[in-house]
Amino acid sequence: MPIRPYVPADRPAVRSICHRTGYMGEPVARLWRDEASFADLFSGYYTDEEPDSLLIAERDGEVVGYLLGCLDSRRPPHMFRVLGPHVLRRGLLVRPGTAGFMWRAARDIALDAARHDGPPDRVLDPRWPAHLHINLLPAARGAGLGGALVRAWLDRVRAAELPGCHLETLAENRDGIAFFEAMGFEREGPPHPVPGMRTPEGARNHVQLMVHPL
Ligand SMILES: CC(C)(COP(=O)(O)OP(=O)(O)OC[C@H]1O[C@@H](n2cnc3c(N)ncnc32)[C@H](O)[C@@H]1OP(=O)(O)O)[C@@H](O)C(=O)NCCC(=O)NCCS
């Protein structure tokens, strides 16, 4: 299987795939057009702070996907710490392509808090301290690469003698959830609405926690 460790030269490809697959495997530009801030939020920690936990899927010499792993979920910075500098430097609150999301998210956070229905701030549970994100370009899907990446990562988590791994995915991502169930993950707890995120039809999206005790 063409699975290999990450090297720094992969960084631009990882960031590009992160943005091109960021909404349930579809481009996220509809919701967030600024690749630099999106990639910093969702792949920056893994490429820059924990590259040994990043696995690359390659086909014909091209990077076609990745698994971003983390062995200790307490380590990545809180999302607001990554977002803050971008709000100032890249003007996310007024920038076309991000401003709509930002203000909608602020409204959602206030409404969800009033209904006590926001997603947990972070998943820090000693039963599953590791976590992962995985994305493949469309042409690379359905050929066993995702399964190979997850199995390689779970071997790494077992070798570190950790008790489990978790992930968060959109509850609307039925194919993604079916894949993770095939990999041995189970849903844990109810889905929660995600601030700012919307389906193409304008409905709210929800986040689902999935866990894999080892
Ligand atoms: C989800 C994803 C990583 C799966 O990778 P993949 O290479 O397409 O999956 P594989 O071909 O390795 O499938 C592995 C197993 O999952 C099963 N599976 C995959 N998709 C499935 C589906 N929609 N329904 C049921 N089972 C499914 C396969 O049957 C296979 O089972 P097997 O090992 O018993 O044969 C990939 O399709 C992807 O990147 N999708 C878009 C982004 C995304 O949804 N990411 C995850 C959520 S954040």
C-alpha cells in the first residue's frame, strides 16, 4: 500500500487537500474561501508540531490524501488561539469568503448556548486520548487507501500503549461514518450543531464523536 511518513515537502499538498476536501470530502470554499487560515486551523498543528503522527497516501508520486494523527489531544492549541491572529492579520471578520461564516458562527454560538446544545469545547477524555482526521482526494477513494491509513495509525496508537482513539465527523457524513464503523469506531453521545456550518440547502450541520477503544 502506498502509505508513507510525512516529509516537510508534503506541506503544501496537505494544506491544499485540507481545503479541497474540508466539507465532508467536498471543497469547503463555499463556506470558507481563505485556504491559508482554514489550513492553519485544521492541518497546521499536525504538519508543524506533530509531523511524526502524519501519514501520507501517495499514488503515481502524487500526494492524494493524508491522516492527521495526534497522540495526546491536550497538545493542540485551542481553535480560538489559532483563529485570533488570522482575525487580525487576514481580516476574517470583514474578508469576503470568511466574514459570513464568522458572524453566523457568533450568532449560532449564542443561540446554542441559550439552548445548552453547543458542541463540547474539546474532547479530552482519558479513555481515548489520541485522535485523527483523514481526507482523500475524490479519485483516490474506495480503493483501500483510507482503511490502510487508519489501520497504520491505530497500530501506532497501540504501540504507544494508549487506551483509545477518537475522531469527530459531521453527523451528515453518512459515508464517512459508515467507513469509520467498518474500521471499528462507534458513535459516542448525541450529535451537536456546529457553529457557522451549513449544508448546501442552508440547514445546520452537526458534529458526531466516534471512539475506538484499543
Ligand atoms: C472516508 C474515506 C477516508 C474512506 O477512505 P476510502 O479509501 O474511500 O475507504 P476504503 O476503500 O479504504 O474502505 C475501507 C473499508 O470501509 C468500508 N467503507 C468505505 N466507505 C463505506 C461506505 N460508504 N459504506 C459502507 N462501508 C464503507 C469499505 O467497504 C472497506 O471495508 P473492508 O475493509 O471491509 O473492505 C474517504 O472516502 C474520504 O476521504 N472521504 C471524504 C472525506 C471524509 O469523509 N473524511 C472523513 C470524515 S472527516
